[in-house]
Amino acid sequence: MTEALTATPALVDLLQRIEARTAVVGVVGLGHVGLPVATSMLDAGFAVIGFDIDREVVERWSDRAPGDGAAASDERRTVRWQASTDLSLLSEADAILLCVPTPLGEDDQPDLSHVEAAAAAVAGRLRPGQLVVLESTTWPGTTREVLLPRLERTGLTSGVEIFVAYSPARVDPGRTEPGPGDIPRLVGGVDAASGEAATRLYAAALAHVVPVSSAEVAEAAKLLENVYRAVNIALVNEMKLVLGAMGIDVHEVIDAAATKPFGFQPFRPGPGWGGHCIPIDPFYLAWKADQSGTQARFVELAGRINRAMPDHVITKLREALAERGTELSGARVLVVGLAYKPDIADVRESPSLQLIGRLLAAGAQADYHDPHVPAMEASRSPALPSMGSVPLDESSLRGYDAVLIATDHRSVDYDLIGRSAKLVVDTRGVMRGREGTVIQA
């Protein structure tokens, strides 16, 4: 049975502000989730205050609004934009969108410390008439069980004086079509009034809004989207191992299967998984399943398979070097591609970092080349030294005992690698049909 919508004075006033574009939108967290939604809200005509605890991030956006060109900012947008570390300004926002990290803690436990800190900051400035929406990917029930109680301890009731909802961001780094404003947006409230308020806000800024019956449905849908990808990545990674043992080219098999016009979507194997979502979010579902007395077996198996891929790659590299009379310890290895996916500069949770860490631990000398990542700071996970991208030319390639292709950037000259490298270990299938001494891994 659908919950009846009660139009309280606070809801009526908020909806009028949204309709008139006089509502102020606060975006907490100016990262890969917060900046796109801030841009969409600005494009829709709302005034936006962007919050971040990182002063460097705030300084970066203090003089121009997200979405403005670097050469000339749109003055109409800039006057409606403010970036700040001052959380007291949260009281000025009519709608507050929480776009904070949700990483994994110890033993793959969800780490909601950023969500809890943001909830506490909002609660300290909460006033009647405000809408608070969590956008961070998390386990089903977080909005109702973690965010809502902290807000209602102020004495304000959701659905009456305040409104609380969940709307997961859908971000794919490197993808330009469809644009952020054209990607359908799920919205689920903890009550009917909250769902209506959040739906109206996003509908004012985005082309497609999909209301669902609850915050839990929206939370679970976001996890299902990412689990779907994680499980299919694990499937093709396992197929690579199985078919490789049979002497069958997994990439040719995938190409052949992809000719079927229904019931199949091609995924590509690699050296592991990367990005903030896919290696993290499935474990939120596995944890919640365990808390509910059940088990997410596919999710857990996919995690084991994908996490084992870097070790498989290093084993193939070690064996290939040994066949040529070279030990991995002391070998010079060039890792091509530091980003976790092609043609972007994002290295979050990149399997390339795992590969470099394992190479260094084995006593090898590891360098990297990535046209999109000219330098890498130290102290990433795993702990690695600061490094810079080395040039890719015939002379430098001949100086390495092996070249390990981890990310298939389109701008890399793979023919040059094939002609010049002593040994190429290819985890992406880009060397298929090219000359050179190539091992598929």
C-alpha cells in the first residue's frame, strides 16, 4: 500500500521554492559525485553552496563555478556559486546533498565515518523546511537507520518539518555521453513527503527522474548496478584463466559471443578491478546480507576472483621471465597504464597500483608510463613511493626486461612496444595480432 502524501506547510513552502528556483542547494563533498550534481543544480538556476573540508579543494573552486570554462567563467553562474569550508552556512541551504566518501574499513567492513560526520554537521544547523539527501553509495537502510535518527534527535520530524531521502549518483569517469544531466536519477524518500520533495528538486535539474517507493529500494538498486558489473568482471576474468589453460583466446571468444543480438553483454578481462565503486560497493551488500542473516555468495566469490588477478599477472610475468633466464627480483619492469580504466587519469583502487606494489615487494625495479597520469604522489594504497611517468620510446623500452600492459589507453603506441620490448605481458588483449614477444595474462 502506497503511503499517503501529507502536504505540511513546510513541504508546501519548500516545493514552492524549488519551483521558483529560489531554493538554495548545499552540496557537501566536492569530489567526483558532488561536482557534477552541483553543476546540474547551477545549470537549472539554483544558487549553490559547495562544502568541503579540504581547503585546497575549496580554493580551487572559490573563483569559478563547476562547469565553467577555464578561459572565461559565466558570470550568471558565478554569482550563484560559493565554495566554503564553513559548515555553519549549511543553515542557509534549503536542500543539502551529502556526497561524501563511503570506503571500506578493516575486514571489508563499511566505513560510514564520513556519512556520520556529515550528518552531525547538518544536524547541528538543521532548521524546519530543509531537505537532506544522501547520494553516497551505501548499504540498504543507511538513510533510515544512520542519517535519519541523527537528524530527528533535533526534535524535527521527517515528513513534517524536515525531509530526508536517498538518491544515488551515477558517475562513469571518462564517459561524455550521456551527460550527467541526462542520466536517469533514482529517488527514494524515508516517507512520502520526503520522496516528493527530493523528486521535485532533481526533476528541476535533471532530464529523467525515477521515483521509487523508499530510500531502501534506491540504496539497493545502486548496489545492484555495481554488483552486476563486479560479478561480470569476475566472470570474464575467470573465463580468461579457464580458456587460457585450454589455449583459447578469451578475447576472440567474447567477440564471437557478442555477435548475439540479445541476452549477452560483453565485459572485458583485465588485471583486476578498479575505481571507487566496483571494488568497494559490493562488500557493502555482503556486509548487510550477513547482518540480515543471509549470504551474498556471488558477491563474495566475485571479490575473491577479482582480488586474485594481480597475483595471477605477476605469476605469469615471473614465469615468462624465468623462461628467458631472468629472475623477477632485480628485473626492470615497465607498467603501461596507471589509471584503472582507459583514457582517464583516475587511479583510485587501480590494479596497476597493486601490480607495482607486488613488483617492488618482489625486488623488481618498477616504472610506469601513463599519458594521463604524469605523476603519482606517495602514500596511496598500497603504500608506494612517489613516481613519475617515464617516456615511451624505442631506447627506453629496450632497457626493460619486460613491459606489463595494465591499462589499454588508446593514445599508447602498442606497435612501438611490440617492436622494441624484449617481452610484453598483456593483460588487456591489445597486443593481439601485433608483432613482438607477447604473453597474454
